Amino acid sequence: INGTESRFVSMYRYDRPSFSMDFASMTATIMHAVLYFRKQIWAQARRAMHEPPDIHARLMSVYPQVPEWWYASLFVTMFVAGIIAIEVCPTQIPVWAFILALLISFFYIIPCGMIQAIANQRIGLNVITEFIIGYALPRRPIATMMFKTWGYITMFQGLQFTSDCKLAHYMKVPPRPTLWALATAVAGTTQLGVQAWIFSNISDMCSPHQKDSFICPSTEVFGTASIIWGVIGPRLQFNKGQIYYALLWFFFIGAILPVISYLLYKKYPNSVFKYLNFPVIFSGTGYIPPATAVNYVPWAIVGFIFQYIIRRRHFSWWAKYNYVLSAAMDSSVAIALVLIFFCLQYPKNGTIGADTIQKWWGNTVFQKTGDWNGVALKPIPASGSFGPTTW
């Protein structure tokens, strides 16, 4: 490996701990769901259509339900559209890979949904889908990204739609308008319009030193992943004898740790072992990097206050208002973002409050960290490089 490919490998070296956590979370999620939720999943699957309705279901019964053939028609239409896109456009991906990506999403949607329901943590399938297609279709970067999108986003959107239906159920929104809501069409069209405007009006878009920080980090990661998994491929990184072969042991680690915690929980049911959730541990840790202590410390503080102290000492308040407060905090961030942009940043080329508000300590302190300035934790050796001398 040389030239451009070696540059991308050096860029991705930092992410190997994240890959190991992703590998472990894949097997840990399956094992955790089988060990802890198998009886619940089986019982619910058997009685789903015959369970006595609760108060919410009785109130919603006045609305006509969505026929199952509506969902089937949507699936068939989108499935055919996907095949047409594959066959007409130079996507580098065969139809069988498209079907395999959908099967991966179908296989993981219940285990990942259970984890998200109890911990509000999403188990991503992006790395495992890249890993699989990198072996199945090596040196096809476009196919790698399409397989990743179909394999991961299908499950993600399915769980997101389930969450929306649950909210609509509690808010007594009719099922059929919920299904046909035009938010996706409006959001998608708006996004394309904003994207076209940005490309036409913002200079140095996606460059590392863009003056307004439009550096496109997510897009860069997506593009870099197509090189790592689609051009170089996992064979040159994870096969036996390669430098990252040892990371494959995390598949086994992720499978065995939930078994150990489950056995300890069964022996000591009232101990701390009942709180161990290795899919959450692995997926949460997997965000490091690029997440740093700036992300995790506030997360831990807020979680400890509201999920432990307030829940223990003021349970009635917690049960009634904690969910609403969480939604209010999320909404306030979005509203504040719009207000700050249109009140301070957009007018007069961002000169309003430039010497006061925008230079206040709370708005500039993050620019004095090592992460922002790209400073290494340890100095680069005199040789000018680190790691293995050959690949």
C-alpha cells in the first residue's frame, strides 16, 4: 500500500479502538438480546395481535388502522426502485448484495431496538456492514458505501419510524396521517435546496481551514471509509498476519462478556450485575474517538443527576417531568441555534457583538484545547513518524 492509500490508512489509525468496540458491540447485542429478552420477545410475538387493549389502544381504536398491504406496497415499491437504481446506474453493487444489506437490517432491528428502548443508545451497523461488504466485494468503494447505507440506515429509519408511531400513539394522532406525513419529503427537498445554495455561496467548502468551520467532518469520514473499506479493504488490515488481525478477537469478547454478566446476575440477582449492559458499554465507548472528555463528562453529570439522584429522591417528579424536560432541552438547542444564527452570525457578516458576545469566555474556551488546535498528546519522534515502518 502506498501513495494515496497509505495517507488514508494513517488518517484512520486513530479509529482502531473505535472499530474494536464496534466489533464487540455487534456480537454483544445479539447475545444480550438472547439472554435477557428472549422470553419477552417470544411472548410478545405470540400475543401481539391478541393482547387486551390498554387505555391508549382503546382511545386510538376510533381511528381507522393502517392496512398491512399499505406497508407491503411501500416495501415492494422501494425494493423495485432500489433494484432499478442498481441496474441502471454504475453503482458497482449486485442485487444480491442489496438483499443481503436488507437482511442484516432485518436481523438486527429487534435486538438493537430493545437496547435503544431501555438505554436510548443506538447500536450502529455502519462498521459491520463495511466489514462484510469489504470482504464480499473488494475494491468497490461505491458499492461499499451503498451497502453500508442500505444495511445501516434501513434499520435506523425503521426504529425511528417506530419511535414516531409510539409518540403518535400516546399523543392520539391518527395512524394513517402518521404514515403519510410529508415531513420526509419536505426535509429531503429542503436539504437539497440548502445544499445547492451552500455550494454556490460558501467558498472553500469542506476545506480544513474554511473560515466559518464548514469543514464537512461527517462527509469526510464517509468518504474516507469508502477508501479504507472499499479500496484498501479489510483483507489487508484484518486477515491473519496483518497488523489489525488481533481486533477480530473483539467479536469473541463481545459474545462472551454478556454470558458472564448474565450468569453472575442469575446467581446474585440483587447485585450490581443486573445493571451491566455490555452493548451500551461498547457502543458508548466506541464514540471515542472522535468524542473526547468534553462530550462525556457533561453527559455523565447530567445522567447522574437526573437518572440517579432525582429518580431516587423525587421519583414522582422524575416520572412526570423528566421525559418532557429532556425533549425541552433538545428543542431549546435547536431554537437557540436558529436565533443565534439569524441574530448574531448572519446579519452584517457576523460583526454584531463580535467584541463582546462572540468573544465571551464561554464561546471561545473550546478553541484553546488540544482537540481544537490539533495538538498531539505526545510529541512526534525525531524520525517524523510512528507505528510500523512497513505495511
